[in-house]
Amino acid sequence: MKQSKLELYVGLFVLLGIAAIVYLTVKLGSKSLIGGDTYVMEARFTNAGGLNTGSSVLVAGVPVGRVEGIRVDGTDYTAMVTLRVEAGLKLPTDTMASIKTTGLIGDKYVALAPGADETYLSAGSRITMTESSVDLESLIGKMAFGSVEKGKDSPPPRPMTLRFLLPLLLAAAPLAVSAQLAEAQTRLKTAVTEVLSVADRTGNRSALPEKIRPVLKKYVSFETMTKRAVGPGWRQFTPAQQQQASQLFSTLIIRSYSSKFTPGEHPDITYHAATEPAAGRVDVPTSMVYKGSHYSVVYRMEQMLITDVVIEGVSLIANYRSQLDAQFKKGGANAVISSLTQSVSRPQ
């Protein structure tokens, strides 16, 4: 009899232990070790390779949530990633979501870089500004060997850097899939024609930046690009500082990349179906061959103006935000303007 009671108690203890483990598993899984209330939102990526359910979501290197789910959107075959983050975290609507890697070959995680908008994402919102997982092997192959499809008489391979931005800005228009996309196609084709025409007529390379500036300002929203490149600190700029920063940033972009542009050499572009990730926003994916090297390029447009260019998964805005946000944290708006001034003043 005593033996039976002992076995009963042991059995009950084991059952209670299993129940406790199940409870903790469910609770920790739903809260993702961050505690408190949470909310869910989505982010669309063209490539979510290496990212898993349960992967961390970080802001400034601090865990604020986790990846709750990953699925394929059957309409355009992109990756829809569901994020669960702390309820107290207010994220501006122009927040950038990037898939990063811990170290060189570590685990993947989602990094959120808050933007400068004064409106905020809410539960169920979708982050439309994203950087997908970078195919490291592909990039290393391109930088080390160039394109495998180049002929024997092709020029030596060049590393893929953002210096090719200006030629990339000269491209683009997908097949029309809606009235908005058709309008975007028309504007971009016009931009291509105008910029190439000006560039081909300009004999003096040093005069090219000022020659093409008026054309680019019609088709590129440098003000929006500057605001998002600076990030949250933009709200603390005075109107005069915002205007000065926009002027300097646009000069930096135009001067830096026009010096690498060769009049008469046009990129060979293949246009793919455009997508409309959010109202008023069009993404135009393209495949490009320029000076023998192959690149994947996505143009992001709002209000029919280019607001970002993503080259091989690397966003121009995210690249500059990591630099300018660091400058702002060091010395505020004056530090950002000083940094831009120094960059613009360097000889080309």
C-alpha cells in the first residue's frame, strides 16, 4: 500500500513538472523573452534566407522582440516576415527593417532602424522600407571574379560599390500592371532620356554634376532621402538646418557618382514586374549589366519620385543612415552638417 502511494506521488510530481514545462514553453514563446505586452507587424523582403522563426529583432543592438513567422506571399513570391515587438516601442512609419548577420557567418536577425516620420506604426502595420538578406557568396564572387558571363575581351572586374549609383539612377521602368505603375514607367523613361541626353552633350566631366542636377531634382526626392538618411535626429533640425543638409546631401550624391559616370556608356537593363508594397509606393526591380558586371537593383518611388535605391540588397538610405545617425548622436545637427560639408569639400 505504501509502495502504491509512493508511485502515485511520484507520478503526480512528474505530471506537474511536465505541465510546468509546457506552460513555460508557451509563455516564453509568446512573449519571446521580452516580457510585458507586445504587438505584431509585418515586413516584406525579397530574400529572407537564413532568417528563422524565433530570430531576434533588435533596435540599436538591443533585443525588442522576435520573428514570429515567415511565409511566402503567393502573389509576388516575396517573403512576408511577422515580427512581435514590445508594445511600448514607438516606431516611425519610415522605419527600416534589415536582415543582418551576427558576425561574418553567425545567426540572422532583424535590425530595425527608426526613421524621422512623426507618425508611428501600429499593430498590424507593415514596414515597407526593408533590406533583404544579402547573398554573401554571390557578393564575394562578384567582387573577386566579376561576372562569370563576361567574355574574354571584357574589361577587368570592378568591386560592386555604391559608386555606381548615378548610372543606376538612369534606368528603369517595368511593365505596367496598374495605372500608377504605368505613370511611373513613363516618368522614369523620360528621366532616362533627359539625363543621358545631358550627359552625352557634356564634354567637360567636371561640369557634369551641375548640368544633370536640375534633371535629377525633377525625378529624385533628395529632401526625402536626406530626411530618412539622417533618421530620428531630423526632427531636431531647424528648418534652416534641414534645408542646408538637403542641399549638401544632394550635392554629395550627385558629385560622388557623376565622377564615376562615363558619358556614352549606357547600362544594359532588364526590367521585371513592379510591385506596390503600400499605397503611394512603387518598387521597380531590375537586373543590370554595367561595364561587364551584373547587378540586382530595386528603385523605390513615392509620389512618382525616387526615394531610395537598393543595390544587391543594400539600401542607399540605410547605408547613409548608419553613418549620419552616428554623427548626430555625437554632436547633433551641427555634427551632421559638418560631416556632409567635409564630404562635399573633398576633391573628386
